[in-house]
Amino acid sequence: MTMWENEDDRGRERAAFGFIQEKTGATIVKLPKTYTVDFAALRDGLVVSFGEYKYRNMEWGDYKTIVLSLKKFLAATQLYETTAWRTYFYVEDKKGDIRYVDITTSSRLTGAPRTVTVGGRTKLTRDFNDIEPVCHIPINQFSKLGVRDGTDASQ
């Protein structure tokens, strides 16, 4: 939970976790906020991967890239180097379209380093913590998981 997260955000996250669990067949376990990623995915009680979920108030195709905190990207890489378990970054747009990318290996597979800028929440900045180094992940690297039912397009 981030310091700016509200009950709507937590409800959306719970619904997305349920959808990811249904689509992947893994059991999703929310991790404490002391972890840099949002959840662990388990099969037969054993961790098989990690996940980071973000809701973005956009539609797929509005932007050429999706940004992720460099800190989260580095944490995912460290988890992979330590455990060999991948971290998947799930992004849901305002229509409930959830897509994902393996952030631990996708940059190695493309052979191209990520673009890193200083940015984040630059519109309606709440405090200095909203601006940080971010990785730009091209949207063509994301695969479609599906469209979550019950999504309010006005959110």
C-alpha cells in the first residue's frame, strides 16, 4: 500500500488480483508493503513468480510506453538474480484491459536497454516522492491477459 492509496485503489487491486489468479491458475498472495513488488504467485504452495500491478487512467495505445519506477524494476531484477523467479508487471487500463510483461527478462530478450527518465506523476504532483527515475517499457512488449468484467470505464 502506498501512502496515497485509497479504498477504491485497494478494491481495484483486489479485483485485479482475483482476475490474474483466475487467468493464470496461480494463487496470488499480497505481500507486505516492506516488499517492493505487490504479490507472489504460488503453485502447490510454492512461489513461482512475483507480480507488480498498476492501474493507469489511459487506454492501451494512448502512449508508446508504460512507466515503472526504476526502484521496482531493480527490485524485480534482484529477485530474479537471487531466486530465478520472474516478476511480471500487470497494467490495467480504464476499460479493464489487463496486459503484462516479464520485466526481469524482456530487456535482455530485446537486446535494447530501457529508456530511463526522471518523471512519474508529473501532473497533479502530490509531493516530491511522486517524481523519481522511471523505466519506459514499450507497449508492444506487453501481452494481453484479458478484460476484467465489472470495470467502471469512468474511473
